[in-house]
Amino acid sequence: MTMTSFLGANNLVTGGRSKAVRFAIALGVAIGTSLSAYAVDDEKSHQPVKYEMIEDVVYGQKDGMGLTLDVLTPEKPKGIGVILVSSGGWKSGKSNVTAENRSRLDREHWVQGMLQGGYTLFLARHGSSPRYLVSEMVDDIRRSVRFVRLNVERFHVDPNKLVITSGSSGGHLSLMVATTGDDGNPNSSDAVERTSSRVQAVVAWFPPTDLINWGMPNGYKTIESLRPGLLSSIIGKVDAPEEPLKAISPIYHVSADDPPLYLVHGDRDLTVPVQQSKIIKSKYEEVGLPVELVVHKGGGHTYWPGILDEYPAVWTWIDKITADKTTAPK
């Protein structure tokens, strides 16, 4: 789906309109479009990494349906587990055709880039919009972290070396989980819920971080005026959206006990403005937390030519951050 076909008119994104308006329009496209459709690596020289996969591991139940994740283990795993949030426009899913699913995984830079680094991937899916709200998706992914930590012996990863990552809406959910982690509920009868949801590092690619100030102060108002009903699809129907939007904006949850953050963003991203990464970087610095932001010149949203070249720096950062994680999760 192109931006033109989605909106029905080219002149909405040209003719002197502000960047904030273009970002708001593009957000509408993003919410209706699958992230994976734009995340594939189309470089002919790319050879998929060999890995073993356990499909559809159930990490929870929801309305009579299973919440599932796939476990992808490279040939030479480091013992570091990476929860990779499968999300595009706050929707999550996979093909029922095994060959189609394998083909997608072999081409997606999210998957291939991390497997090349030797990380065991947990490709976690969540309940999708509009049936489920973003707050419920955060609960789902938080549970997936608990589940992985509870089953580290089964999956051969270190419980003190868990990382969460993804891009766009998946990056947003990764940050929400990272900034709202807890030690688990010791009074729960569910062993998963008694387990910590804290991660030791987060890598977020072009993530929404402040849904109130989207591209500009109170930018959400522009979004709502251009796409009525868009916000209600992720926060529900409310009279005053400010507090619900704040509740699902990672920047308002940053605190001193949050994990180190690595951000990657293209400076020509017209779906999620690079401003969103810059402001959470500033918030991290204000709190005194380790943070790095890589801005790719000319980079758009979800993919740019040579994007796999960004990954070696990500590996170096993750390995350094997790090298001294020998104590129990905090």
C-alpha cells in the first residue's frame, strides 16, 4: 500500500504542509501496514544464517487463544537471549504456511542481523490492534520476557543476559517493557507471573517514544484531526486522550533502574520522526542512564540499503553491556 493510495491524494503531503502533518499522515499508513513488509533485505548478496527453530511455543493464554513465540537458535549461540517483538502498526502475526514464514525470516534484517551476531532469538507475538489496546500488548510482551527467563535452561540462555529489540511499533513496545520492568508478583499462583520481566538491554529502531508530542508539542492533536479514530484504535475511546497516551509513551516511564538503550533512526524517516529517538535519548541522559543514538543519514523507515551493516556495532554494544551481568535481575 502506498501513501497515495491510502490517503487518496498526493497534495496532502506536499504544497507547504509542515513536517508534523506529514508525520501524522505517515503514522496513519504505519498503523494500517505490516512492519515486516518493509523490513526485508533485498540485497542479492545476502545469505541467510543457518538456525534451528522451535515454532509456536505457547507463553500464555488470552481469550481462549495461545500467545506464542518462535525460538531461533544460531549454529554458535552466545547464550544471550534476545526477545524480538513481532509487531507492525501494533499488529502481530505469522503465516500459516511454513515455507512462507521461513522465507520471511530468511529475509528480515531484524532476524538475520541478530542471528549473525550469535544471539538466540525469541520472536514474540502479541494481541493485535484494534481488538486489543496497546496497554494489553505491553502486558503480553512483558509476559514473554518472564516466560523466557523462567525457561532459560530449556532454551540454553543466561537469565541475566536478556535483551529486547524491534523497530517502529515493536521498538515502542520494547521500550515500554524495558522501562516498566518489575521483579514479578511473589503472591501469584502462576510461575511465569512470579518471574522478573526486567531486561538487561534494549535496542530500539525508529521507535515512537512520546505519543503526545509527536513531531511537535501536542502533535497528537494533528494526528487526530487528520485521522479521526486513529488514536482510539490503540488507546480506546476516551474523552481526554492525554493521560492514556502518556501511559503508553516510554519517555514518561524512564527511571534510574532502567536498562541501557541503543537507538537507530534514519534522519529522513517520515513515519516516525527522528525527534522521537532524540527526546528519549535526552531523557536517558537526564536520568544518568547509558544511551547511544545512531542516526543514519538519508535513512527512511524500517529499511535502507545496507541496513545489515548497522548490526556489528549493535553486537559490540550488546556484548559489552551484558558482559558483567552476573547477578540476579534487578
